[in-house]
Amino acid sequence: MKDGVGQIQTHCSKRMRVFISSVKATRHSTDAKHIHRLRVSIKKIRALIRFLDAVEPRKARSLHRYFFKTLFRKAGALREIQMNKLLLERFKQKRSAFSSYELFLINEKKRADFVFLKTLLDFDLQKVKDHKNQFKKALSSLKKNKIRKNVNAFLAKRIRKVKKILGGPQYQDGLHLIRKHLKVLEAVLALSCEITKEAELKKLLVPVRQINIRLGKLHDKQILSSDIEHFLATSVVKRPSDLHFLQSLLIGIRQQMASGSGPLKQKLLDICSLLKKNKELSRH
């Protein structure tokens, strides 16, 4: 039976294998499924580094967190276009004619495909193997008590940052930053649960994951809205029906985002309060 640290080491090896498999798969196909799988695999490796950063900052710094930063960003640019196309289909409903914006997305995807594949071909998979060995060495010396103490302090700091943004006059402008804080919090919390087996931490993990899903959906709508605005500001829309469709679409997206704004803010405040009620976190 492996102890908590041993499980994390196994988890680390698995994450690296999945990442290598995802890189190889996207070299053959850049469809939405493969790009999503690649980005998720990178996020899970970054979660490991963030966990180590919470427990042993000095060791984490030596791991070169962003050795796959360019690959992640280029895949992200392609993923945004794919999500915009998917969301557009949902909003279109029975509208069968292509709008000029849809044709624009098709051309943008071709360009993003080319840039991503070039980045992918230049990526050095040997670095992944080097990182796996560094991870295992760094993780092998972790102690439960130190994990509990340092992780709780790390999580408490993130909660304070989220509350500060929520208390600001324009909290919606900071939603993406809130999402980034909560994604880090979720990643560190999940790995802490694997090692410490604390029931209290597991109870906190569920609502954090749920709110991150909601924030992710809101983020996708914000990206589509911003992209349409940019398209309308920089392109000549020749057909009046296209212009009407895109303007109506923008209004619909904004209305959906506005209607969920109040309940979402309250949910975020509830999450912060729930986390602060945890005895361990409240000490920091």
C-alpha cells in the first residue's frame, strides 16, 4: 500500500505519460478533442508544480514551470477559435446561412493550426523526461506535517486575493483573474487531499470545482463576445443580415452574462466564506 507521497509520485509519472501521448496525438490531428486533451494534460502538470510551490517553493523554482508555456498558449489560441465556432453553432439555432464572421473563424483556424503545428514540431519531449525525474526527487522528501501547514497558508493567501477582487467596484473585470486563483486553489487542494486524506479538505474541493466549471463557461462567452466585437470593429460586413445577426448575438451573450453576474458573485463569496470556516485555513 503506497503512502500519500508515493501516490503523488505515481500521479506525476502518469501525468507525464498522458502529456507525451497527447503531444503525439495532436501531431496527427488538431481537432477540438485532441487540443483540449493536450491543454488539460499541461494544466495537470502545472498543478503538480503549483502544489510543490506551495510546500517547497525553492524546489519548485528549479523545475522551470514554463518550459511548455509557448505550446500551451498556441494550443489555447486554437482552442478559443474552436470554442467560438462551437458556441456560435449553439446560438445560431436554425440559422443555416454562413455569416462573414463564421468564414473569418474558418480562416483564423487555418492560421492557428499552422502556428500550433510548428510549435509542436519544435517541442523537445526530452524535457518532459528530465522534469519527471526532478519531480520525483523533489516529491520524495515531502513530509505530511509540512504539507498541511504550508498548503493551508498558500490556500488562505489565494482566498484573500479572491475576496479583494470581489470587494472591488468592477469585479467583473477581474473574473478571469479570480478563475486563475481558484484553478490554482483547486489543483493544490486536490493534491493535498491525496496525500493528507483529510475529510475536511475533500468537502472543500467539491464546491470549488463546481464554481470553476461555471467560471469556465462564462469565460468562453466572454471570449466569443470580445472576438465578435473585434471582428465588427476591424472588418467590413457587407451583408446587412450578417450585421444584424452579429449585433443580435452580442446583445444575447451580454444579457446571459449580466443575468448570471449577481448570483455568481454571491456564490463566489459563499465559497470564500466556506473556505475561511475551515479551522486550519482560518489560522493563516
